[in-house]
Amino acid sequence: MSDNAMVWPCLTYTDAHAAIAFLEEAFGFKATAVHGAGPTVEHAELRWPPGGGIMLGSPRPDNAHDIPAGQGLVYLVTDQPDALFARAVAAGATVLRELRDENYGSRGFSVRDPQGVIWSFGTYSGE
């Protein structure tokens, strides 16, 4: 197994185009691929600048994975949680857990995006 393997969470959004715009503004993701026609996004890739990324799309009857729209929880590591928290709040994310220091050494927060997905950010990068 490779040490440089990446994990790509996959999400479904009712309005995938609005989700992409929000994720770029609120969290700093960069859309590197958006495929589809009109309001339907068949496949999108958004890179997280420190590494890795997510894939997302619109609900579609031909999607074999049938991931419910607006559900999920994703944790991302950041070395700038204070600035990211301010950015997320300014973009309209709903705060679920305020920015705080944890007893295990992490500093982070949790928010919900406008379509329901929960995003947690912190300095904890695993052991």
C-alpha cells in the first residue's frame, strides 16, 4: 500500500453549482473539474489546498451509489483554524461547534453548509 494514498469523500447536493461556489468561498476549495449540463453536475472535483479533495454531484436516477443529498460529515486538517472559522462564518456557514481547543491538542470547529453537510476543521492530523 502506498503512503501517499488520498481519501476522496463523495457528496451529493441538491444544487451542486451553489455548493461548489459556497465551498470555494467558505473553505477555500478549488474546483478542478465540473462536468454536466445545465443545473445537473454529473461529477465535480474540488481540491483542498493542503492536500486531497472531495467529489460531488447532483442527485441523479442513474447514480449507482445513491448518496442522499445534503448528508455527510467531513473532517479536514488545517494549520489556520482561526482564519478558516472566520471565513466560514462570513460565508454563511451555520456554527455547530465554536472554535475551541480540545484536550487532545487540536484546535478546531464544526459548521453546517447551507445544504446540510457538516464540515469539521482542526489542527489534529492523526497519530
